[in-house]
Amino acid sequence: MTVGAVDLIIIAAYLALSVAVGFWMSKAASANTRNYFLGGNRLPWYALGLSNASGMFDISGTMWLVFLLFVFGFKSLWIPWLWPTFNQVFLMMFLSVWLRRSGVMTGAEWITFRFGNGLGARLSHLVVVVFALVSVIGFLAYGFVGIGKFAATFLPFALSADPQQNEIYYGLIIVALTSLYVIKGGMFSVVITEVMQFIIMTIACVAIAFIAINQVSPEMLSSVTPEGWANPFFGYEIDLDWGEILPTANDFLVSEDYSPFTIFFMLVLFKGGMVSFAGPAPNYDMQRILSARSPKEAAMMSGLVSVVLNPPRYLLVAGLTILALAFFMPELRAQGSDADFELILPFALKNYVPVGLLGILVAGLLAAFMSTFAATVNAAPAYVVNDIYRRYINPDASEKTYVWASYIVATFFVIIGTLIGLQMPSLNKLIIWLVGALYGGYAAAKVLKWYWWRFNGYGYFWGMAVGVGAALWLARQPDISALYAFPAMFFFTMLASIGGALLTPPTDMDTLTEFYKRTRPWGVWGPVRAELERRGTPVAKNADFSIDMFNVAVGIVWQTSLVAAPIYLVIRDMRGFVISLGVALVGSVILKFTWFDRLKDYPDGYTPMEKAACGLGEVHSCLLSCWRRPVGKAVMGKQKKR
């Protein structure tokens, strides 16, 4: 099947609309840097939640998830905990509220809020900017790896006789279009286009699941999968044997990244827990939290992500996987040891989706790429312009100057990320490095900053510096698994963090008391509370640790059931589907009483000045109406004159 004229029109119309939105919102976005980076803190939580989910629904990650479900079957349910996917549960339960109470614009700016303005704080500020920018480049490269392969395999035009060059040309074209609208429109255009993209992607997911359910029977699926493929539980090893069905698949089951599977799972759980306690990395996820109108809305936004992201995404993943299992097997066998499982997604689309719907599906998957790429691009200038250029180079420039500087920085990082993406041979290796090494490297320092009062800027600097250095070193060691290196990396970064803190003076008490009053985390904060009491401004201890941990445990089970249910539905295992759906509903009821009903913007005792510092004054809902604000002011002016 080839792409028809109707499909091409749909795809072209979607791309044109995305670029148009960026230019349409450029006036509101360019008013000042808070508008450009955070949408002026006027975007409602549900729009930010849909935007965040859309940004996580990327084409490279979807190709990887299809590969995992194809090869590992239902046991692949646990592998995405590498990111970890359950970090959204920690965010919704307590960390989003704590983070949003800061009222800052970026993760690096939060460092000043936590550690003050001394030398240690400045060093921490710089190292978190370095980490953020390395992360941005890594994720831009990650996005580019997937989109070129997808477009060159699927779209009909041969831009070069060399297949590899064809992938590069398609990748460059789509990257250029995506960069155009996000650089011009900032956070406003990112959120608005991502809401639009999420709607398109949801239609695409439901459609591909419907096609798969109707074309692949349970009997067909059973005949092309090994015994235990539909079982999510496992032993010491993966307990799957592709045998003569597809011998190449067994190579992944016993690879150093995933075997033995029990050890792999324990490492994933340990690493995932530490990274989740650390809070969000300084990327698009953090930007969405800081963009929320209030701490309560930040938590609600993080909770919404799990609800709106997982069911439709896994309808798509499961649909593509079973279509490939039923019909793509001969091609994969023919490729022998060179079998490319990342081609499953474009194969299923190209051969099993009718004209018209195909255009919507391709537009949805292009939207998936554009969402993640756009959100990542938007994060880069927030750090360079706000945390380096404004702070150290040109602190007195106009807002227009900072916005134009953001355009230049975003363009630069797109180019660098694209160039690195051209050198990446495998999505799987890149993902393992990103989530195992780079994200693993920051865990120790970022955990301590929330829960230990004595942790200071020097400790944070040395912990982060050792972690980032180790991650970059691992990137040049192809024979060392980043995940299996995580325990050693965590030990040394924790040692550097604690040593750096204890060998240097503590953060000044004024900074610590201000941080604790506003954020109110649980952990070891006794001396700070004692100081507040001595100053005559006592605050109550956060006693929510037990209920927060209970909610996290319930939330992880709840989120996992939201992943399992759509897969069971697509493979027509109605017993598994009903059980998963029941678990999700029970979890929702529990969390309604133990989490949602207990949400509040700020702890007891907040003063009006502290509320204003957090951005908790009067706010205005704004999604599509921000550009009308000058008109509204004019109308109000006329009313006052009357």
C-alpha cells in the first residue's frame, strides 16, 4: 500500500497548521521570558497535562516499546520502569506540589532558592545547567534517530538513492518544521499544538487498535509467539524461547542489558526508586510543573499524565505489535542476524491502514515526534538565556533581547542534537544510556537536596559533577552496560555528595528557613524548624511521609494497570482486561480519598507575601485567549471611564 493523495493532503495540512500556531502565538510568547518559558503561569492544569502527555508520546519511544512488546511479550510491562515511568506517581503525590511552591522559572533557578547565592550555590547552578543541556542534546538526538528511519521507510518520495541518506534528509526536513513553530511561539505554541497533537494521536491509537483486533485473532497470535509471551510474570531468567519462530529475538533476551531478568528488574526498581525520589530532571517535565497556575494544579497535571498517556499509547503499541507478529515475521526472518525490529511500526502502518485513515495516523505519529522534540527544544533556551546569559553576561537587557537570544539558542541546540543523532546506530543503546547513565548520575545529589537540611551547594556540585562525568565516560564504553554500572555510580556520587557537604560550611540559615517555610518537605529538617521556632515563626512538621508512601504504592499499581488493560484488550484476553480495569478503578477510588481530597496549594501558616512569592495570587485561565489580553484591557478601561 502506498500513500494516497488524501493522506498527503492530511499530513501537509497538519504540518502547516502546527507552524501557523507558532507564529499566531508569537506575540503573546515574546512579551517576556515568563510568557515564553512558562506561558505566564496562566495555562490550566488539564492543558498542561495533555501537553505533557503528548510530549512523552514520542515516535522513538513508541518504536522502542513496540520492539519490547514484540520480543519480550507481556514481560515488557516492567522494562519502561527504566525511565522510570512511575516517576509521575511520585510527582503527583508530593513532588510537584513541593516544586511548584518555589515560584521559580527553571531547575537551575531553583538551585538558588535551595542553596542561596554563595560560591557553592553558584557552582551548583552551573553544573545543573550543564546537566540540563547534556540532557537536552541527548533527547534531541534520541528523537532524530527515530523520525528519520520512520519517514524514510514510510513516506513515498526517494530523496536519495542511498537509503541512509534518505533517512537523514527526511529527518532534517521534519526537524526544521518542528523547530520553526516551537522557536517562534515558545511555551504557548508548545502547549497549544501539543493539545491538538494529543487529540490526533488518540484517534490514531484507537484506529490502529481496532484494525489489529479485527485482523489478528487470538489463535493467530498464539501460533507466532513462544509459550509464556502473554504472561507478565517471570523467573530468574526471562523464560521465553523464540526457537525456530524467530531465532534472532533470543539474542535480545540474553543480551547484557536484560539478562538475568530478575537482576535486571531489581536494578530497574532500585534505580527507578532513587530517580523518582529525586524529582524531575531539568527538562520539559519540570517546565510543565513550573508552568502550572498553583501547586495543587501541578499535582493534578502530573496525575492526569498517567491517565491520558498510557491507555491510548498502549492501544497503539499493542496494535502495531500484533500486526507485526502476524504479518511481518517472514521479512524479519529473511533479515537474519541483521533484523531491524525498529521497522515494525512503519511496516504495520504501510501495509494495514486504509487510505485516509493512513494520513491521520502518520500525522499523529509525526505529532508524537514533534511534541517531544518541541518540548525539549523549549527547555534549552530556558537554561542558557535565563540561567547564564541573563545572570552572568547581560543582566540588564530588555525582555525582547532575551526572547531573541532564546531563538538563537534553540536553533543552535537543534543543530547540535541533530548532528549527534546522525551518529547514533541504535535506539536501544541510546535509551539505556540516557536513563541508566545520565539520569542515574544525578540521582544521589537530587535526592539529598529535598530531604536533608545539611546538604549544601558544594555537595550538590560534587555529586552532580561526578555523575555527569561518569555518564559521559560510559557513553564511550560500548562494552559496559549503563544500567549494571548504576549501583557503583550511585555509590560514588552519594559519597561525593555527602563528602562535599560535610567538608564545607552549611547553607546559611536564612536561605534554609525560607526554603523550608515555602516548600515544607518531609525529611531531616529538625535544626531548621528549631531555628524558625527560635525566631518566633514556628511551622508545623510535614507528617505526610506515611500517607505519601502509601499513595505511591497504590499509584504504581494503578498506573501499571492502566498500561496492562489496553494490551489485554487488543490481544482479546478479556479476563486480563477486566482484572486490570478493576484494579485501575479500585486504585482511583482509594486515591480520591487518600490523595485528591487532601491536596492543597500550601501548608498551614502561609502568609500573603509567601503566597505571592509562589505565584499563588489571583490567576487567570488562559489557553487560547492570552493574545486577547490587550483587547480585554482596553474594554476594562472603557468601563472604568464610564
